[in-house]
Amino acid sequence: MFAVVASLVVSSTFGVAAVAGTATAQSGPDTYTISQGDQCTTIEPLGNGHLTVEEFYDYRTPNTSPSSHSYSSHGTTHLQEDDTSSLFLYEGGDGLSLVVLHDRNRGDSGGGAATMTFTNLPKEGEWVVEDDNYDGADDEFDHRDTSSRITWLWSEGRSDGAAFNGGMDDDFLIEISPRFNSDAATVQSTDGRISEWDAVSATQTGTERISLDMDKPVVIQSGSCSSHTVTELTMDETVSPGESATIEATVKNDGGVTKNVTVPFTVDGETVDEQEVSLDPGETVTLSTTTTFDEAGTYTIGAADQTKDVTVGNGDGLPGFGVTAVAVAALLGTLVVYRRL
């Protein structure tokens, strides 16, 4: 027998590192999502794993070989669109990269301006392509430890962009906050305007575009849209019959959107408590419930899909043979000894 006494939220943390005690796949993530508000979409990286992202981007200036006065990407022309800002993941010879493209080289656009703030970038990574970062360029690249703010300003018939590589073959969660056109952090202006912001995903036959709200941040990350897991399940090490025992469950939102998660606590398959908590992407929370076990023995506690066997008392108790039965047996034994005397 058991009884639930109380429940509470113990702690909450954010992060993308693996929780202690859980296994991390050696091959890295194989699912990626982009989310904005309560909308989440699974995306597939572009690329075939051969060219590095620098080779794929193929940024050309008069000082590169091959050279060009366009100061633009020549390797992504098939992905560039007029008046459109695009972002996507690229799987190349140097691993997974994040790529940003603005407008179209030799297109019909009158130019444009954009500022993007990137937070929670992997520490191991770097911007291997900065288009444009030559002396006298109008673009501004401001990089901190795990964040960057980049402002692009490009003229008629050119494209702009950047590529980040490194640290993305493990779990990651990057937030991107955009500011386009007159909201960009530049005093200069162009005749053109960005009118569409898209995420590009690979398909079996080519690519598809996911339209994004130009005024809201997005989160691009490893993991699925609706994944949450119980990463740890514990109970007090020493529990005697009749005493309160605290069961704790650590829950992580591995998905790409904020979600309400319902976690049932069970003892021997019977639900003894049920708690609901709102988790942001990458957030970890520890929930607890307090239960009383009336008898000694082995019980199976559970939280969501995780279970664990625990021992109450010395572990030698038989079902139905609780503290009261032990006391009665001891008294009867004393009476038997007394009569024999």
C-alpha cells in the first residue's frame, strides 16, 4: 500500500548539453528542426558531404581565385531569390554548417539591408564565410563568445550572407533574431527591400521553402519538434514503511517548440500523481512527488516511460507482512516462551 502526500517543482535549467547519466550517440543528431512561436518544422540539411561550406558558398571578390567584382556567392545561385533572405543547414566535408543568404547575385533586386543576432552558437564553431568582410565593406560582423550580431548592406544585383561551421555535429540550439530593411542597424539605405524570409530544406527531388515571419525570432536546432524525455528517475535511498519517500523525475524538452508536458508518477503501474509543466526548447525541469509506503518490499516506481525498482525497508518483507504484523508476531513469540517457562 502507498499514499501520495505532496508534489512540487524542484528546479529548471536550459541547455543543449547531454544530461548526466544519459548516453550521447556517437554519430551525432540525425533530426533537425526550425521553430517560430508555436510552429515547428523538421528540416533536412542540403549538401552531399563532400565540399566544405566555404567551397560550396564560393564567395568571390577581385582578390579571390576565381575572381569576381560581384562580391557575392557563386556556389549558391540555385538557392538565391530576389528580395528573399534564406537560411539552411549544409552537410559538407567539414561537417554541419548554418548558412544565411540574402537576395540574388545578378538578380533584379535593388539591394537591401538586414541585421541578425545569433545566440547560443557552439563555442567550437566560427564564421568561416563573412560576406562581405573586406576593408571598407559596409557590412559589420560583431562576434562574442557564443553570440554574433551581423549587419549586411548590399547593392543592386548582388547577394550577401555568411556561413557558420563547427560544433554542430553534436546537439545544438541556435536562436536567430532578424531585423530587415529600415529596421536593420545601418544608417545607409538601398532602393531594394527584403520581402520574404525562408528556411530551405532538402527533399528527395530538390528543395522546399518554409516561409518565416520576418518580425519574429526563430530557433534552429537538433532534435524533433515534439520530443520530451525523462532523463533521470530517483527516490530516497533509505525508506522505511510508514515514512514519506520523495520520487524525483528530470524531464527535458528535446523538441523545437514550447510545450506543455504531462508527467504521470506511478507505483507498481498505478498512477499516484500527475503533473503538468511548460517547457521551452532545450529546457530541463525536475519534478517531485512524495509518497508513503505502508509495507516493506520491492516496488516499481515510474515517471512517464521510465521505471525503476526500489526497496522499502530491509527488502525481506513479504507482501501484506507489514510493521503491524511484525509487532504482533513478536508479541506472540514472547507469550509462547513465557508459557513454556
